[in-house]
Amino acid sequence: MSFSSWGERAQLSESYGEHTVDVAAADWTEALTYARDELGYEFFDWLTGVDDPPEGFSVVAHVYNPAERARLLLRTWVPRAEPRLASAVGVYRGANWHERETYEMFGVTFDDHPYLVPLLLPDGFEGHPLRKDFILAARVAKAWPGAKEPGESAPSRRKTLPPGVPADWGTGG
């Protein structure tokens, strides 16, 4: 596995024997193409988003080289204010549904995707449920049991709202 010819355009790291390559969003499809054509990572495994508040999102793709039995994680970053990235479908056709899911769940738009429409959620659903700032209605409808606070020996029985739920939710105000 070698992205060494990319110089500063690619940051390589290794963790638990697995390789990760971080690239700028502008280099995303070029890095995927290089991994496929030059390094033999011809099998596309998965792609998803990772919410990294408050700045933005990481988009991560996992590819596999069957000849070398090697895995590679390619990662880039997009800002929360305008989460846009070039589509990887032209490089790996299997990225199609993964990008649609990431679009729906995180709100990352994949430019030039052939059919970027919601995949899993019901029609008319508002919001992006895998963003950390998304408020889960079930947490508002059911009382939050509380959690052990620092210094407490037993869980608190105070009625507290879960993280991310506005203070006036559930109070009629």
C-alpha cells in the first residue's frame, strides 16, 4: 500500500495493522481511483459519514484488495456549513446506495450522483437522524431516567432531559 507518491496530499496512518489515508475533499475521487487502478483495491466495501461537531463531517470509504488481502480506509472531511463531495459512483458503482444513505442520514450532498434521493426514511421525513444535533422525538415522549453524575454513588432519580433536547420540550412551552 503506497500513497507515498502523493506527498502532502495524502496523510497515511496505521492502526491495528489497518491502513488509513486522509485526503482533501478535492482529491477524493482521484484517491479512490488511484487506490483501485494503481494499488489493486478493486472491491468497494462500504461508505458512510461520521458527524464531527461543530465543524463538519468525515466521509469514509472502505475498500479491499483481494490479491493482497489488504484493507484500506480512505477518509476526507467536508464542512457542516456546506457538506458537499464529489460522488464516488463513477469509480465504484457499489458506492451508489451508500452515498444515498449518507445523504439522507447526514445531509452530505454527493455532486454528480446519478440518483441522489432518499433511500430509507419515509416520504416527507425532515432532518438527518444520524447527526448528533438531531433531536430524537422518542426521548421527549418517554421520561429520561437520568444517569449517574460525577460524585454520585447511585443513579439520580431527577427528571432530566437527554442531551440535545431543548429545555422547553415536553413542558407545553
